[in-house]
Amino acid sequence: MQALIFAVAEINMNPHILPNITLGFQIFDTCTVLRRATEGVLWMLSGYQESVPNYRCQKGAPLAAVIGDSGSTRSILMAHILGLYRYPQISYFSTSPVLSNRNLFPSFFRTIPSDEFQSQGLAQLVSYFGWSWVGLLASDNDYGLFGMQVVHQEISKAGACVAFTETILTGQPKRNAHHIVQIIKDSTAKVVVVLSSDSDFMPVVEELVRQNVTGKIWVASESWSTSSLLSKDRFKQVLVGTIGFAIHGGQMPGFIEYLNNLNPTKSLNDSFTQEFWQQTFSCKWLNQDNKADWMANSVIQTCTGAEKLEPSITDADSRITFNVYTAVYAISWALQNLFYCKPGSGPFQHGTCANISSFYPWQVRLLHYIKAVNFETSDGSQIVFDSNGDPPAMYDIVNWNISTEGILEHVIVGSYDSRAPNGHTLKLDAAAIIWNTGDFQVPVSKCSPSCPFGFRKVTLPGKPICCYECIACPYGEISNHTDAMECHQCSWDTWPNFRQEKCLPKTVEFLSYKEPLGVYIGAIAISSSAVPLGILGVFICYGSTPIVRANNRYLSCLLLVSLSLCFLCSLAFIAHPQPETCLFRQVAFGIVFALCISCVLAKTITVVIAFKATRPGSTFKKWTGFRVTFSVIGTCILIQICVCTIWLSLYPPFLEIDIQTKPGIIIIGCNEGSPTAFWIMLGYLGVLATLSFIVAFLARRLPDSFNEAKFITFSMLAFLSVWISFVPAYLSAHGKYTVAMEVFAILSSSWAMVICIFVPKCFIIIFKPQMNSKQHILRNNAKSGRTNHL
């Protein structure tokens, strides 16, 4: 009220605004009653004590506009009536979004933002702090119900959930406070958004204090975020840490001094000053109506007029009062523009202008200028209305904390500005916010605890989306942020770490020289390949001795060379596979081993033919010599070469990267192209070894001092045992161990032939030279002859 009087007086004293024109005002107190609001509108329209619809009975200065009311419900009722006559109405505290409907309220304006912006801002505030589980509490009027609906929608849109929605029944004396407090206590939500006036919310706060309900974060709407009524000392344990939206305050130069100069004794008939005095000093003016009450109640303090305002008023509530102040200035600037309209360039038909002393509202003269208002106040605030009659949405964000004096104070910690660029409407100084715990750590309000890295959320049936269980990501997938809705597959060459929070490069597996197994196998293969060559050197040195000559020394030398190659071919299976090595390593192994076993088979056949040829008249004499030996070797190798040629032509082996066999490991190996061809090649070696074994077994008892059929029998038995054992081991192994198994079989079978066939001969040559003589052979033959005779 005092802000309106101050603004009118300031405008009338300003020579630059409406010169030679004096603004006046009439005040009607609605007493927050709908019926009184209706009576007031009709009274102002009629211009007389008795309202007469559609008539204005009072002459004189025209009614320019109406400022008010404070409540949205009363303003809606007033706007319906004033809109019929196109009287401009500017409210300073009605925030209902319904009033932005231009079809229903064509002449309504306001200097406070619509609740739609506040509701969106409150939802943004909830999202900013990561609160996903909140309660909603609102009064059961237009302000509370519409606000709660928008906040609910915006919170849900942001992905958060509402734990409960309760309304404060303003028609009940105690505002159903007990029921509301019980709901708040039972809920797991730590944050409650309250859209209510301070007077309606106060019974709920009193019940909270009575039941000692603490630890909740209250998000306040602008109706109570700066309430002095709720800032009393007895409420601080419940409301400390509150954060909320407050009406953006502005500066009114001289207003504090104006209030300090007020005194009822200067204006005895000024009922508004007397009421202001009573509210400020909590006293009562003594008159005939309340004299009896004062005498009966000695507690009532009487007002004397001698009270001093200077220490009491150090700062005015510049929020609501500033809205009243700007409403008066908006009307005055509209009148200013109307006053300075030049005929011929006016905004109306044929460029006409309105007469400031005799315009009529239904001509929509002043309404046109109010729509176009755009001015700055003395503190630099920009006042403008959009197409719905709403100003730009600007709010202060306040935090309730306990000052050094131990009282609740409202500290501005941020702002909300709908005109901010790039949608950055919300600005907060998070470090300045003190919560109910007394520190700066943002409280958590969630239905379920956050899912850590490596887990995903699974919504519980019949529950809101914010109530969920945390399920570990499936094998091979990760989640690298909290509360992940889905887990993500790693790329083909990466694999989750133990906590499944990030993808790491997969381990590349192949039989390498950089690992112990590869080093051992390589060293064994190289050193083993030298053994047959060493034996070959011994055979060359002792080539004229009976034991070397008796066992077909040229065939033995060829066998020793092929055995050395058998050892060396295992090196092709070690190191990083290449397309070339994949193509030829199995073929090289098959051909070299075919050469080796065919030499063994040829030696065995040569022994049998040699003994058969010693019989009189034997036809085997013509088969003695190198022709049969090398024919056997050539034929056996040629068959293997044909098998390998067909294999390479039709289904050549190739380099393969296997990511399926072992999770988390990339196996680089060689795909044989055709498993059938591989097993045919290996089976052919088994056939040759079997033939050698059978022939050697049959020739094991032939009389000869150096008959090696027994040794060949054991070598082939060992050879076949190794490769028969290799088959199940090869099929069951994976990765580098498959290769290791084959290399082991190659080395083992090669050593079997070296040990069984050549080691006994070398032992005699080196350690038993007396046995490697012609005399020893003759004595043995003689003994063999007598034995056979007996």
C-alpha cells in the first residue's frame, strides 16, 4: 500500500512524466474475500458507493486502470469482469498460469512472472541437485493446484519421480496438518516442494515442530520463500537449509526514507498509516471500539505515535513492494505515451489519438499503450509485457541458513532469468548453499541408491521409474556412468575390465618367442635339430664300419636329414602367424614327415628284401639296390604332395582372428581351411607309420647282428602312440595351446625315431667299438647258426 502511495507521489513530483497532470488513486480492501473483490470491482466501475453494472455514476477524472489483486483466485474473478470493459488490470502478486490466457483475460497484466516459469524453474532446481525422488505439497487453491500440476509434469519430464502429492486443505482450521506430516514422515523422499502461502503452510510447520520432524529439504515457492512469519526462531530446526524461488527484488530510491518519515500523528485520518504502525510495532491504537478489550487485557500494547521507525526499518521488502511500484509506473508510462500522441500519426483509425481527460476503456485506448510499455526503472530494471501480459521471468534463489546471530536469514545464492542466452536460465553459486546438515554437501534424495559403474538400472514392476534394482552388466558389456539405463558392448578388439566400467584392449594370444613356452619349444626344436646332424657326422666319420654299412648308410643319412628338418619345421608354428606361414607350415610338416617315415618304411623293406635275397634261387635278388628304396620313398612323398596340392588349391589355410573361443582374448592363429584335408594329410602319415610298424614287426626276428627291425618297431610304436594321443588333445585345446600340442607331437615323435633307431648305433660306435668289427659279426653269426641248428 505504501509503495503505491509513494510511487504516485513520486510521479506527480516528476516534471518529465505527465506534466501538468496529477495522478490520483482509490483504494478498496478486499480482505482476501472473493465477495469483497467482486464488490470492489463493481464499485470502481460504477464510481459510486452503490454499484450499478454498466453505469458510471461519478463524474470527473476517468478510471485509467486497476492494480490488484494479490491472490490469483481473486484476480481471476476481477479479470473476468474488467476484461468485459477492457479496463487494464495489473496484478503485483497473482501468479496463476490461467491468467496468461488472452482469450479469457484480454486486459490483464502483471509485474510478477507466471507460475509456469516458477514451476519450470523449481523442476530445474530439483534436477540441478540430482534429486530424483521428491514430494509435492500445495495449497488447495488455483495457485497451489496449477503450480503442482506444472511442477509434476516438469519433474517427470526431467526423469525424476514424485513420491507423493498432498494438498493443504485451507478450509480446515488446522489445514489437515497431522495427515500431511504423517505422509512426510513415512516417505523416503528427503526433498519436499511446497507451493503455498506462508499462512497456509504454517500449521504444517507447527505440526512438524511438534513431532520433531527434521532432516528434510524444503523447496519453497515465491509465496513463502522470504516469509518473516516462518523465519521465527522456533521453526529454524525444521526449515534450516530451505532453498527456493523468491520474487526478484528491485531498488526504490527514497522509499526507506519515506517509510521512516511516516507517523500517524501527522495524518490522523490516514487509516493505512495507522495499520502499518500497528503491524510494525505489534501494538493497537486505542479508540472507543477496543477500549474495553484493552482494559480487560493488560498484555495488549497501545500505540502512542512516539515510536521510532529508524531502528526498525533498515531495509524494506523490495520484492512485492517493487512489483506494486513498477505497476504504477507502467500505467503512468502508458498515460505518458497516450498524452504525447500526435494527431495524424496516432495508433488508432486514421492516425487519431485519445484524449487523456476523456478516453473510455472500451475504446481500447489505454490498453494499447500498456501492451507497448517498455521502460527502465531508476535501478535499471527493464519493464516490458509479452503478448500474454506477462513480464520477463526473473527470480532470486534464496537459501535459509542460520546467521552468526543465530537467526534464520534468507541469503541469495542464485538467480533465474528466462531471457538468459542459450537456455542457461538457472545460475547458482553451489558453494554458497548451506544445507540442513550444516555443510555444503548436497543431500541425496533417491528412491533407490545410485547404480555404480558396471551396473544398470532395472525398473521394479508396479513402481515408479526411479525405484529400481541395480543389476550387473552382462558378460562382455560395460556401463561407465552411474545410474546407467543400458550397458554397452565393447568393440571387437576390447574387453571390459574386472569392474566392467571401461573397455581395455583384449589380450592377443599366439605362441610367441616372448613367453616362456615359446622360448622353451624354440630352444628344444633348434637344439634337437642339431642331434640328427651330429649323428649324421658320426655316420660319415664311421661310414666304413660294419654297423653303418649294414644299415644302408645313404638311406640313414637321408633319414637323419629329414629328422633334422622335422625338428626345424616346428619353428614355423611359433611367433606371430602370417598368411604365408599359415599357408605352408602344415604342408611343410606333412611333406617332411612323409619323407621321414617313407625312409623308415624303405629301410624296413630293404631289410626284408636283403634277407629274402640270400636264399638260393630267390627272385628278390633283382629288387636289391637303391632302385626299390628310392622308388618307395618317391612314391610315398608324391602321394603326400598330391594331397597337399589339392588342399592348397581348393581350401588353402588362412590367417584367422578368433574373438569367440575365449572371451576377452583375441586368438591369432591359422585356420586350416579344410579340416578334412588336414586330417587326410595326418592320416596318411599314420598309414605310412602303421605299414612301417607292421613290416618291422614281422622282420624283427631275422638273424643279423645289426638288424634294426626291432628298433624301427619301437620307434613306430612310439610314433603312433604320440599321434594317437595328439588327436583328442588337439581337439580339446584352444588358442596357442592347440599349436603347442602339435609342436609337442612333432618333437616327441621325431625324438622317438632318433632315440629308437639311431641312439643304440651311436652308442656302439662311440662306446663299444669292439662290437663294431668284422670278427664280432662273424662270431655272432656263428652263434646264431648253432642256435638255429639246435
